Amino acid sequence: MAYETITVEVEEHIATITLNRPDAMNALNLQLLGELCTALEEADASDKVRCVVLTGSEKAFAAGADVKEMAEQSFVDAFLSDIFGGEAERFRNIRKPIIAAVSGYTLGGGCELAMMCDIVIAADTAKFGQPEINLGIIPGLGGTQRLTRTVGKSKAMDLCLTGRFMDAEEAERSGLVSRVVPARKLREEVRSIAEKISEKSIPSLLAAKESINRSFETTLAEGMRHERRLFQSLFATEDQSEGMAAFLAKREPQFRDR
Ligand code: CO8
């Protein structure tokens, strides 16, 4: 499929989706989010793809939702179109692992998009923030919800109420990103993480992602029950027998996604 605001490259088992609006710091508009969701759904449905990498440019992962597109919207426009609501739901439904590889500005909707991914790897040049308050609005794609669950109330308040940016080191310390790497090594490091993930059995990858995401939605007791059922269900797979047999025979497992 031909896209105008993203590029998609599939190499071996990894689909790399690159946000591509260089003139607007990869600002997220309806077209970009629509194309992104379609590309993610294609990757999710593909037998070949086992892991997705979502990235931007060196300057910006994404500097937020497109202010030019939003500026003239009235409440009724935003309410009736449920702006970005459908896309957020489509993103949430992706079952394969998604790694965000971010450098430069990762702001507003861009920071929220990174948080919608499963793992965030940051270049040391990355700058994170929820500057919506400077526009007379608040975050609308998880900046008050996912961010608070991720970095805690005090830092979420700090970021959302002042609109300040935080650097990659502070983001790692706060738990927003899992690793920080030198900018020139970002591509290579993320590739190696994606390759490592791609070697695993797809049923267990999907189950792990589903179970971790469930922890955001439910009580500990319910989450533990859900985890246990998924854990038990994996004993119905051939890959569980293979993984354990390989361990005991001191060899590498040959997973078949069955
Ligand atoms: N939207 C549209 N265009 C943008 C955006 C944006 N968010 N960010 C940058 N651009 C454009 C600029 O307008 C400029 O275009 P032009 O050359 O045509 O004037 C170009 O990108 C380059 O930007 P700058 O000249 O400003 O570059 P600087 O290096 O001086 O500054 C910054 C870079 C700091 C990133 C600056 O551009 C900036 O502050 N951008 C806006 C950041 C922001 O406020 N983001 C939050 C937006 S609101 C949001 O994300 C809400 C999400 C929730 C929506 C969900 C609804 C349910």
C-alpha cells in the first residue's frame, strides 16, 4: 500500500514504520495516524512480521498532534469526530510487540504515541514533554493517564502543568523509557532488540504483551488470575514442549509458533 506520511520497510521478521512529515516535525494529523494504524494492522496480520519498530527522524520522533489541523476545531467538531479516538483504539488492538525508537522531540501526542508502544528506546538526544498546557489544552491521548501510571503523580503533574521538557536520562530514571543509547547507535541497538524478540515463539510473545497490558486495566487479583490462565494455556503449545526440551538438552529451541 502507498503511504504519504509514513514509510514501511520489512526486513526479515521486522517491520520498521517511520513517521515521515519532515516539514512539520512529524506532527500527527489524521492522515498520518490513519496510515500508521493501517500499516500496524498489516504487520499484525502478516505471517512474516514478528516485531514492529516505530521511529521518526533524528530531529523528532513526533512534536505532537498537528496544531495547524486542530487550531480551527470547535468543541462540537472534536466531539462529533471523536478526534483520534478510533485510531487510539486501533493501535491498542495490535497484538505483536511494538518498539518505539525515539530521538529528538517526543512531545505531546508524540510522547503519548511512544507510550502506546510496548518498549521505548531513546537516543540520548530525545526530549520528552506534554506541552499542551501552553496551547490552552491538556493531553488527550494518554498524557494524563499512561504517563501518570508510568512516572507517578508528581512528575506527571510537573510535566503536564509546566509544559517543560525532560531529557532522555531523566526519562529513563522515571521509567518512561527502558534504555538510552547514543543517537548514532539507536538504529543498531533497536534492531538487535527486535531480532532478539523475533526469535521467540509468537504465542508466548502475544500472551506476555496481553498480560502486561492487562495490569493497567484491572485489580492485582484479577490480573494475577488472568496471567495464570494465560500461563497455563501455553502448556497446550508445541513451543512450550520444544522450549523446555531444548533447555534440558542444552540446545537452542526451534520454535514453530504452534
Ligand atoms: N503541529 C504542527 N506543526 C508543528 C508542530 C506541531 N505540533 N511542531 C512543529 N511544527 C512545525 C512548525 O510549525 C514549523 O513549521 P513551519 O516551518 O512551517 O513554521 C516546523 O514544524 C519546525 O518547527 P519550529 O520552527 O518550531 O522548530 P524549532 O526547532 O524552533 O522548535 C519545537 C521545535 C520545540 C518542537 C516546536 O516546534 C514546538 O514547540 N512544537 C509544538 C510542540 C507542541 O506544542 N506539541 C503539542 C501539540 S498538542 C498535542 O499533541 C495534543 C495531543 C492530543 C491529541 C489527542 C486528541 C484526542
